Amino acid sequence: MEENKKEIDESILEEAAEDIKEEAAPAEETESEAPEEATTEEEVKDSGEEEAPKGKKKKKSARVLEMELEKSEAKAAELTDKYQRLMAEFENARKRNAKEQSHMYDVGAKEVLGKLLPVVDNFERGLDALSDEEKEGAFAQGIIKIYQQLITVFDEIGVKAMDAAGKEFNPDFHNAVMHVEDENMGENLVAEEFQKGYMYKDTVLRHSMVKVVN
């Protein structure tokens, strides 16, 4: 009886050992059959990109990013230079346009003011013809005030009389229509002014008509 029991126990142990071997075999085969890595670490470095998980974009290397940054900086510098040149051209055009407009205004103003000067001359001739007693009359006083108002407006817009009498003759401002000899006056001086000359700002509006001492 004991011998039969011993044989049964040995048979059970042998069957258990076989089962254990069969369960362990697939695990060993799985480990031995694992595929090799698709790319080595050196290949990833040479490609300039880091290996990324499946479904995600590969990260660019530092060298690639540095090159792209340099290109972006060069493009930004080029656009900045074009912008600065454009602004400089615009500013020059604005100044040139303003200067041309000012010049055209002065040309037009000189033409109008030149036509008003004979009116001023007639006011002065008429007032000079009045006696002191006549100048005290109401009508004469009204004419004098109108004349003074006209001269004030001229002064405000930059029109001024030259008053050449007693000054040195200058052909840029004076028009000599007569020459005289006078030992009491210095040479090349304006002895008398026949018609007043006027300046508009820094330019001659009308030359003075004068008599010059030789």
C-alpha cells in the first residue's frame, strides 16, 4: 500500500514539473525574439533631429534652430533698413514740398504787394500836398488813418520801406537814376530818394529810385 502511494506521489510531481517547464518556455522565446532598435543613437544625432514618440513631430537640433534664427535676424535687419530708407525719403519729400509751397506763396504775395505799392505812393503824394492846416480837417485825418493802417498791415506781413537816403549806394537795393557832385557828402552815397524801395522779408520787392553822389 505504501509503495503504491509513493508511486502516485512521484507521478504527480513529474506532471507538475512538466507544467512548470511549459509555462516558462514562451516567456524565454519572447525575450529572445525582441526586434532590434530601428536606428542607433549615432544615426539620430547625424540626422540633426531627436527621435520622438510615434505620432509627434521630431524636435529640431540646436544647430538647426540657430541657423533659422540667423536667417530671421537677417530678414528683420533687411526690412528695418528698407523701412528707415522709406521714412527718410518721405521726410525729404515732405520738406521739399513745404519749401516749394512756401516759395510759391512768396512769389504770389510779391506779385500782389507789388501792385499795391503805387497805391501807397499815391497816399503819400496826396498827404504831402496838404498844408498843415488842411491836415487837421476831418477828411484829411480819415485819409491819414487809412494810410497808417495800410502801412501797419504791410509791416505785419513783412513789407518794410528801405529809406535809402544818406546810406551807401548798393545796386542790389538801389536804382541810380541821377548822379551829382557834392563836396559836403561822401562819395557813393544816396543824396536823395525819388521813389521808396521796399523789402518783402529778405527779398527786394521794389528797388529804391535814387540820386547818387559821385
